[in-house]
Amino acid sequence: MTQSIISHAPTIINIFTMNCSESKYLDLQKCPLCGSLNSQLLFKANDILMGKPGEYNIEECTECSFRFTNPRPYAEDIFNYYTSDYHCYRDDNRKKNDVTESSDLENKVFTSNSGYTLHGGFWGSRGWVFPNLQKGAKILEIGCGSGGFIRECIARRWETLGMDLNPDLEPVITQMGAKFLPTTLPIIDLPDSYLDAVFAWQVIEHLYEPVETLTEIQRILKPNGILAFSVPNSDCWQFHLFKDKWAGLQVPTHVSHFSEKTIRQVVEKSGLKVVEIYGQNTIGCLCPSILFSMGRKNVSLSDQWTPLSSVNKIIDRFLSILISLLFGRNQAERLTVICINNSQE
Ligand SMILES: [Zn+2]
């Protein structure tokens, strides 16, 4: 099954029915993480989440085991592959994420092995990390979406910056009291050693240059500054079971499909130090993955989650615990990573 990346031509399908009509595809010749020329095709996948045309290979580097989407849209076109009702941009997502007004989520506070406060914790559906920063601490959230986490940071009296690909979010974020930065990744227009913490929830898998971006984060973090982020875990049992129907795959907007091993490699290349990686056996992808496997597609993403929210709470908790017992933590659906900038500068 092993094949050279060079051997396959980019799969160009009919893209003229959508506003991605000018898009072309970038066919990677090398592993974006280690530069190896050899990869194996795991399976092919379509955009079943947002319903945009395109067929993509999910490849695994035979040298470093990094999994990635190939070919992929050019970076300058990728915004066309999001829909306006993408769940991170929805207003109801902001309300749902508002942990200050949700006693249920407040009850799921958990302390990590290294002493950080987590919301959602090991079992819960959220995995936000809150370092013990003082009032006035400078923080940046990359991929802030409609601002659920931004609101939490402002409630803690942190000086908060939000960055997102979607420029329409600027008034939403500034109205909350944060400053909005349009994305310029991998460059971040902030001075050296400026921030106390950077956060990126389910964002790094979207980035075309994850190592360069984390290296830039290392530059703008103060010594001992914190980077906390999460990514879908492509080593999870659902990835292997559902393959192209796994809701966490989300091609083509997810261009990297990390495992604990490969996300650790990315962090280490950036000069940051991993403090802790923990897996969360949430079931956020389970219900939509089952629906996708039954042939559902091209429907609004919020509809995909509706069955889950209607049976939520008890079943969510019960299944999460059961899945943890069955599959263990290293096969969790999501990995949350806490890093520190321990450079001597
Ligand atoms: Zn590689």
C-alpha cells in the first residue's frame, strides 16, 4: 500500500458549482513535518461536513507517521471552504460555550497533573485550560471564533486579544472588550516576549504552517509563558473505525491530523516545551460520525450535533466513561496540550 507522494496526480473534480471556483489544489511532494518523500495513502475523503466539492487523500508519512490532507486548497483560498454557519462562527456556539453562565460546565472543573485549571476536564465536552495568571495578564486566542473563550478571559480581567480568519467577527470580539487581530499567520504582529499566554482550541490542525506558527508563538511569549491548545486525535478509535466519515477529519479545512507523537514533534521543533498532553474521551464526534456513515451529508453542521445535544448530559457522561474504559486515554477523541516557553531569553 506504500506509495510515493509523487506518484499520484492531484484529484481535481468539478469545482465550478461553488464559490471556490478559482481554487486550485496544492499537491505536496514531501511530508510537511519531516520532509520525507514517502507516504502511504490511508484513505480518500470528501468534505461531508460543509458539503464543498473536492476529493482529498489522507496520507501518512512512512518516516515520522505524520498524517496530512493532500492535495489541499491553496492557503489563500481556504476561507472559501468554510460556510457561514460553520459552528465556530455561530452565535449559539458562543452562548453554549459561555461557562460563566453555565453551572453545568462550572461543575466540570478539573486540575491537570501540572496544576492548571481545566474546564471540561477529562470527561467533559470542553477542554479549556486556565493558567493562574494575574489581572492584566496579556493573552491571545488564535482562532477565537465567536468568542466563547474570549469572554472567559475578559471575565478574568486579562488583557485579551482575539485572532481569527473571519473578519466579520471583529465587531463581535471588540464589543466583548477584547482587541481583534486579523490573521497574518504564521506571522503575528506583536513584539518579542509580549504575552503571558496563548490559546488555540481546535485550531492548529487548520494551519498550513504549524511549526512556523508555534515558533512565532514562542517568540511572542514571555519566558515561562504558557501555550495551551487542543487538536483532534487521529490515533483515536473513531478515526480507525469511521475513516473518511469521522467528523473530526473535517477535510479540507483540517490539513493536519495529529497524534500525540506528531503534535509533540511539532511543539518540540518550535522551541516550546510540552508540559502535559492529556486525552479527552468526549463523544462530540461520535454522533455526527454515525450520521455520516449512514450517508447524511451536505446538511448544516448544527443539525449534525442536534441529536447529541438532545440526549446529552447523562448519556454523554456515561458513554465518555465507558469509552475511556474501553479504549484508554491515548485513544481519546481530542488531545489538549500544555506547553511552556522555557527559553533563557
Ligand atoms: Zn514525515
